Amino acid sequence: MNWFGRKAAQGAARPALSRVYGAYGVMGGAPGPLSFEAQVREGYLSNAIVQRSVKLVAEAAGSAPIVASDPALAALVAATSGGQGLVETLASQLLLHGNGYVQILADGAGAPAELFALRPERVTVEADARGWPVAYRYKAGGSAVVLPAEDGAGRTAVVHVKALHPLDDHYGAGCLGAASGAIAAHNAAAVWNRALLDNAARPSGALVHDPGDKGMPLSADQVERLREELGESFAGGANAGRPLLLEGGLKWQALSLSPAEMDFLALKESSAREIAMAFGVPPMLLGLPGDATYANYREANRALWRLTVLPLCAKILGGIRQGLRDWFPDAELRVDLDRVPALAEDRMALWREVSAADWLSADEKKALLGVS
């Protein structure tokens, strides 16, 4: 059990780190800074590309086979909280928020009994006069508690894993803020396309009134009545393709502007690729068209692991190992590369190269391959 209980209040607390992010409003209105909660709602919960990118990386990190030299350390890292693994939780938090906080919960003897991932938007770092973090304030459900950075014995009580932020000493920068512009464009393009479908999948047109020889223009009441009738009878997807009956010198003139000329489809695809790039996911794995960077799906998956998943796992496992060094001073904690399916081809290539080296002895080959 953590200090707040297993059933901590789920009500959203006011984000403490909104100043870290520079994202702006996604649709309409004067732009203004968004809190982390608003960014998650607009970006992660309302954007399929962001959600799929985060899940792809976080679930891969959570499924990575971990090697721990101490069984107790392995049990701590492998434990799940609320049905989600610790590494997967921290990976998603680092991608979205840029910060991950792990509370080390000790048993009666002072040994670590559980590693509990805190919600990063609820955490505020409290520093001393020299700027060193000495405590973490955690807010949830209208309550707050201060968690010391170290326990009474001088051992780490809260592990802070953070992504690089060149302008901040205490907080990391997540991928969500960097992709905010592309997310806004992608969401706006999706709204445009939906509105286009609601209007018979073509741009609007204009009713042109020919007053004839008498030169009698339409009155204001006639214009308003005509607008209402058009809205009631022809707007919306249910009225798509419905014929328009015109009279009294009226004729329909379609506007020449088309979706191809507006290039909204290309804008949406370009934004989706930029989002994928921000989260370190090859666009091919997200089904985005026009990606010729990787020769095939297998190569793209291998690049995902090599360039994104493994460095993220190394950061998370390194932070946990550093935080638990007082209990496990010489422990090893890493990803077992030999058991990663995406890297099997690399492993086989290494086996072939080492096996072909006739100038190496059998023991030397085993040492190179990590076989005892």
C-alpha cells in the first residue's frame, strides 16, 4: 500500500507542471497555453496517431525481457499495479509528460517492498536553497502530501526519471509538447474532412440571383428565408446528393475550390508523420502512406527497438537501479537483447560471423556470444 491507499482519488488535480509545456489551443479561438491534462485530452485521447505511437512504444518497453542479477530486484520491477507493469507505465509517462516518479515503499524491516509509479502531473519538485531536490509534493483529490527525497536512513525514497529538458533543472520535456503543432494541424484536418463529408463530400457553392430586366434584388427577408430553407433541406450528410429546385431567377454555381486544392489530405498525412517522428516511431508501423525510409516492416520494427524502445528502457532501468543502489549495490538490471524477437536477425548475423571466424577458439567464441 502506498501512502494514499490503493484507491487514490481519481479526480483530476490541477497540473503542477503546465509551465513546462508550450502547446496551444487546437481548434479556434485565441491561442493560449494548455495544461498537461488538456494536452492529453486533445492529443492522446482525441488523436489516433498519438495514442497508437505511445502504446506501440510503451507496450514494447513493458514486454522487453529484463535481466536482474538479484531475484528480489527482479520481483520489484516485474510487479504490476492496477494491471499495468511498472516499466510500461513509466515509458508512457516519459513519452507524454517527460517525467516519471517512483515511490519506494519499504516493509517493516526497511527493505523495499513495492515500487509505486506516481502520476507525474500531480508531482511538484521542492528544492532547497541550492536548487537540489529535497522533497516531492503530491496532490490528488484535494489532498496533498510531501514525500521526502530520502528516508531517515539517507536512502532514496522517490526515484525521479526524466527526459532531457535543456532549460529546466528539475523537470523533463515530453514528446507531447514537441508534437503539439502537428497534433493541432492533424486534429483540424480531421474536423475539416468530417465537415466535408457532412456536406456531400464537396465544397459549398453559391446561389446566384439574376434580377432580370426588372432589376429587383432579393429583400433581406427573402435572403434569410432562403438561407433557412437551404440549411433545413440540404445541409448534413443525410441530405447529400438531394436535388435543388430553383426558381425566381436563382441558379446554383459550385465553387471551384476543391479538397485537392486545399491539400488537406496531404496536410493530415504530413502532420501524422511529424507526430510519429516526435515519438520515435517509424511511420510505416502506423500504416502511414508514402513511407520509403525502411525497406520493409521488419526493418522498421528493428529500428523502433534500436532507436526508441531500448534507449527508453535503459533510461528507466538505470533510474530504478540508481534509486535502489542502497539495497542492491552491485545488482544488474538491463534488457536481455538475446530474447527480443525484433532483434533475432541481428543475433543470427552475429552468430554467423563469430562461427566463421576460424582464428578464434571455442572459448573465445562463447565469450563473444555471451554463452557460458
